[in-house]
Amino acid sequence: MAVRLPRRLGNEEVAGLVDHLGELRARVAVSAIALVSATVVAYVFHAQIIEWLNAPLPASAPEPVTLGVTEPFMTSLKISLYAGFALALPVILWQFWSFLAPALDRGAQRAIGALVAFGAVLLVLGIGFGYSVALPAAVHFLTDFDKELYNIEIRASSYYSFALLTLLSVGVVFQLPIFILGLVRLGITSSARLRRNRRLGYVIVTAVAVLLPGVDPLTTLIELVPLLLLFEGSIWLSVLLERRWRTSAQPAVGSVS
């Protein structure tokens, strides 16, 4: 039997509580089907995903070890679930957005859509930076630390949890411009205030970097560098967009008051 996708309501369309609950149930079902399907696909390719995660390990380090009967299966399943969620995330976010969008006017929809697209690009850049820079540096630092005192063996479940957490934290770090632009757009702050309080912003950004997941100072430092650059770039981007928002908010010349 074919699955019928939920219909997106129009901006001016009136719907009752039962209709909204029916639409919500249908969108949750679509999201669940997307998650299960993506997890199955990820499990089919879980060997390639594990090899991809193993690449940042030092060349001298052996393959991660498992210490229990069920650990190989549970580790592969967990990795497949995380990868499946990442694959299904666009579908899940689209279903969530389609449910909420009718409550907003078209101007707000375009603004939020642009921020979401910008955030997706930043997320990809953040994961790429984490995989190519932050994760290898952190792994090399941690596995070389006091190596003359220990027989270092890397446990699979611990390493993959650490790797995924590092990639996620760097991806979240790269969302800083979205957060700042959202505050400016809502009028909570302004580009002029951000420039005046730049030093205080640096202190807050540094505190955020320290609070982000990471067990070693090198990972924290690596996360702090792009965070400071993104904060500075967000200030100048808010200057440009604030002027545009101010211009678009002004009434047209000759309009009737």
C-alpha cells in the first residue's frame, strides 16, 4: 500500500484541532519511516563508516578493540543509528518545518528558510573541520600522552563515542552566526552593541568553548579558534544584514499613512 504524504496547509487555510493532530501524526510517521530506512542503509555500509571514523587514528595505533560478546554488534548498531539519523535529518527537519510554517507569514518563512539553509552549510563545514583538523589532533594528543607509562589500546565503543561527540560539538560551534543573527533579527541585540562589547563577547565565546564536550585542552583550543573567527565574522555580517532589514522595514515613498 502506498504511503500518502501529509498535505501542507496554506497560510490562510483554517484547520481544526483534529486536522492538526492528524497532520502531526502523519509527519511523525514519515519521520520515523525515514529514520528507520536511513538506519538500515547506514548499517549496510557500516563497515565503510567505521573505516572512515578509523582514519584519524595514528598509523601506529591498532584497530579499536572490543571487550564483550555483544560489544561488536552494539557498537556497529549504534554507529548505524547515528549515521541514519544524520541521513534522515533533512527529512525530519522538513516535516517539522512544514507543520509550523503555515503559522508564519511568507516573509518570516523566507527569512527562516534562508537561516536554515545557511545553518546547514555551516554544519557541513563544521563537521568537515572537525574530521580533518580537530579529531585527528585530539586523538593524536590523547593517545601519545604518557604513552611510555601505558600499554595503550583503544576501545571501540569509547573511541567512536568520542569521535561522534567531537564532530557534533564542532558542528554546533559553527552554528554561532545563526544564533547571533537571530538575536539581531529579533532586536535583542544590535551590531553596534556587539561591536562595543566585542571584548566581553570574546570572554563569553571562550567560556562556551570550555563548556563544550572535550576532555583535553587541545580539543578546546582547536574549537576556540574557529569560534572566535565565527564570532567576529558574525558581527560584520550582522552589520550588513541589519542595514538591509532596516531598509526593507521602511515604508515606500509616497505611501499613504
